[in-house]
Amino acid sequence: MQLEILLSCMNQADTSLINKSGIAGNVLMINQCVKNDFSTARDQPKESVYNTNPYVRVITTHERGLSRSRNMAILHSLGEICLLCDDDERFKPDYQETILSAFQKLPQADIIIFNVCGKRTRLSPKIQRLGFFGCLKIASYQIAFRRKAILEHNIKFDIYMGAGSGNGCGEENKFLLDSLKAGLKLFYVPHTIATVLPQKSTWFSGYDKFFFYQRGAATRYMLGTGIALLYGVYYLAAKRHLYCSDISSLQAGIALFKGIWENPIVHQIKRAVGEK
């Protein structure tokens, strides 16, 4: 099996980020920047090959949004096994062996979630199959998958969610939930493959009313009204220790349920469709 890292980043002037991240194998870097190539401009995304063993490719593009970057990476990927990656990760030297070994031991797995230091996990430290609630506890840089399964079922990241969309986070959760609905098998393997470094978020500015409004909107969009209301109550109670110094439970709840009620993501999609 061949493993390929799908690295999403922005405004890189060269390929030094690949070495800085500790990536030693095949990698496809999606670089969203002003130009479509390090040396030339213009309209279409530009793919460049910088090495062939391991295979190092870079696509530079004007497109914006993390979900668009992920989708472009999946579409142009070559590896049998792919791992999503952000620009603030540092990989362990044995990451390739760890990932490929897990897929060899779990031939039924279409997607495997790995442990990343710096990401607090609420999953028990054992190999386990993931269902609905497990999919809500994952970050995108933990996700590895069999490329064939994702492409055959036409599973994509939702461009109306994630950094750059204006709707906060949740794109990885919807990606995993869509995979479950398509019948794919998801597993968690508690082996550490990398460390994610502390970095200022492009969408999270604190536990304020806007955060909870976006949370409610994303939950409604992913889960539907009924489950979103139940999950909203659970979220407010379970996360109180994180937000109580910034906002009261009452204010957080009002903002969250307003996001569920107003359902802004669906309205945004309808407007976009109407403009086409």
C-alpha cells in the first residue's frame, strides 16, 4: 500500500513546510494563495512535481476555504491510503509504518482515526469501531482513508462548512457522518502519528455569542432540527467548564438555539443556488 499525505496550507512561497512538518513520504500540498503557481500567475490551479521518490506534488490555487482545499486534494490524490494534514502538524518519524500497519490489520476499515498529540480526545484508548457520536469527536487531521472508498461513494467536504466558509467548524464531522450514511466502516486506532502545535484559529475567537450561534447552525445543518436540539442541550452542559468564564449558560443557550432556529447555512445554500 502507498500512503499519501494531503497537506492543506495557504500563502506558501516554497515547499519548505513539507520538511518542517516531518513528512518523509509521498505528499500532495494544496497551497491556496494569490498566484496559481510559485512563479506564474493566472486562472487555473497549477500542479507542479518537485520530487518523484518520494512523490512531492504541489497544487497552487486561488480557491479559498479549507473544505475546498480538502476536496481538491482528494480529487488529485494518488495514494491508496490518504491522510489529511494541516500546516501546524509535526509528524512522528514512524508515522507511515503506524498508519499502513493499522490498515493492514483492519482490512475492513475504510476510514481510520488516529491520535494526535495536542488534540484532546474523548474516545477510550482502544481500537474501536466508530458510530454516530464518535464522528462528532474528531478533528480532520486525525482522518486517514482508503482513497477508492471515498471516490466511489463521492464523499466530499461540505464547502459551506469549515474555515473560510464563514460558518465555523464541523466540516470533518459532516464528512464522517456522510461516510457512515454511505455504509463505510470507521475505526479509531489510539496510536499517535503527530503533534498539532498551538496556533491562532482562523475561525475561533472565543466562546462568545457568535461561536454558539455558529455551533447551533452547524448542528442543525448536520443533524436536523430534533437531534440538534437534544445535542445542543448536551453540548451546553458538557462544555460548561470551557465557556463559563466567557459567557453565561443562558446567553450561550439563547445564541445556540437561535442558530438552530434560523438555520442560516441552508438559507445561504438556497441563495447560492438561486444566483446560479
